[in-house]
Amino acid sequence: MAKPMQTILVDTDARGVSTFTLNRPEVHNAFNGQVVAELHQAFLEADQDSKVRCVVLRGAGKSFSAGADVEWMRAQAQGTEHENRQGARQMAAMFGAIDKCRKPVVGLIHGAALGGGTGLTCAVDIAIAHTKSFFGFSEVRLGIIPAVISPYAIRRLGFSQAKAQFLLGGRIVGPEAHRMGLVHYLSDEPEAVLQDVLEQLLAGSPSAQARIKLLARTSYELADPTDFTVEQITAARAHADGREGLSAFLEKRPPVWI
């Protein structure tokens, strides 16, 4: 890594699976300015690292993340308007780096994932949660709003459900989170589910996965995605991975990326 991390543990295995562990267990991995900056840096670097195939985001200790550190938020509120705005922009950029990372991002959630922790759950591509994990957009009960995480929550939950949860601010237990689509997998053995998900991801083409992330995001945002989707499939077919994948299938062999 270009700069040593103090609040994030980064480890990449021989498969190219890079694990980012939020490492402030004494405060349930609540994030402050340093966590935001380091997580942002880690995802930017993973995006550019050809050895990284996918990223796993998890938390050390009893919780995934209790969201933004309340003392940090209070300090921002007491700063100048410029400082307050800059802090919000930095957080928005961090969530954007997760969302736009070209590598598949898997969240492994346990314990509390509240406020911004729920936001992280919504920003990752695939969320795996322990049955006893719990979530919630608790900002409203602190007199603030889930602003920078709202685009990811609305995409994950849909407009009506997201708005209701923003207003309610209550705890969402694991089974309910799974029912409403906040998490994709719910299990008493999430580590086993993670390994199955990683095996499936590693079987996919890296270039196709990067293109799929762009495709899903852009198709969702465009009023008429026809031209964009036509160009994307045209480019994918002409790419080396597209040709290799089709050849491997016809020749009944694994493609070179496995």
C-alpha cells in the first residue's frame, strides 16, 4: 500500500481476494475522518491493482460498524461551514469509491451495522450477514439525516422502503433485513457463505465484472439505456475476455482467468 493504514487492516491472499477489516473494535468500528480517508484510499488502490480480483469488507471485534463516530460528527457540526461541507464531501467520496470500484465488493456483516454501517452494507455489491446482525438508519434519532448514504440505500431498498426506514430510524434485525433486500445472504455460518460467494466470483471474468458494475449503475440511472447497453455488449464481445470465455466454453476447458 502507498501509505500505511492505522484504522484499516488490508490483506490480499494468493487468489487475489483483498480483505479490508475496519479496525477500531473499541468503538464498534465507528468511522471518523481517518477511517474515511483510509477506506477511500484502500478502495482506490484496489481498483487499480491488477492482482486484486475482489474485495471483502468486514469489521474487527463485536460489530461491523456502528456508523459515524458521534464525537467526530459533533466536531464537524461545530466547525466552519466549509469544514462541515468538506467532511461531508470526503465521506461521499469514500462511499463513491466503494460503489465505483471495478472489483466486486462483498460485505461480511456481523453484530451492529448502524447508520453509516448500514450505508456501507448498501454500497457493497454483495452483502452477507450473520443471522443475529442488526441494522438501522438511526440518523433521524440524532437530529440528522442519512444524506450521503441515501443513493445507495434507495438503490438497494427502493424508494418507498428506503424513505420509510429513514423516517422510522428503528432497528432492523437480520431476518427483516434479508426479507426487505438490504442483505443478499443471511446465515448462522456467514464465513462458509463468503467462501462460496468468492468461489463464484473468482470463476467470472475480471473485465466482465468491471463492465457489469458500470452497466448496472448506468442502466439504473439513464432514462433510456438502450444505446449504452448496445455499446457495452459490443465492447464486451470484442474484448479478449469475451473471446476467451466463448472459446473456453466451446473447447470445454476453464478460461484463463480461473
